[in-house]
Amino acid sequence: MKRYMVFNIGCIECGVGSNVVGLYDTKDEADKVVAICEDKLHWRESGQNAFEVFDLTQPQAQEYAEAINGSQ
């Protein structure tokens, strides 16, 4: 299972879109991809971009589970 997702968080103010960059087996691989993307793509579509690593095995936050299940 590819555990780590690199995600491009675009600029909401500039209208730059967000998207999945890729899925990686190790955090080290994902961090290397982030470094490359930050160097080459930090400014695209006339706006800022941030690249973040997310661990896909993390449990869902309780507040989201409650909202989704209508337990608020």
C-alpha cells in the first residue's frame, strides 16, 4: 500500500487548483517529491502552490466522523 500522499494545495485567492501529485511508499520518497515540486512549481497558473505530505493511514479525526455520521 502506498502510505503517503503528496498533495498540491493551490491558491484559493488566485484560483490555482489543488490536486494529488502522487502516492509513495515512504515518507522520504514523498518528502523528495515535495522538494522538487516546491523548487519547480511553487508558482504556477499565476499563483502560489504549497506541497504537503499526508499519511493515509492516520485515523479519521473525531469531529469529521461525527459530522459525516450526523452526531453533532
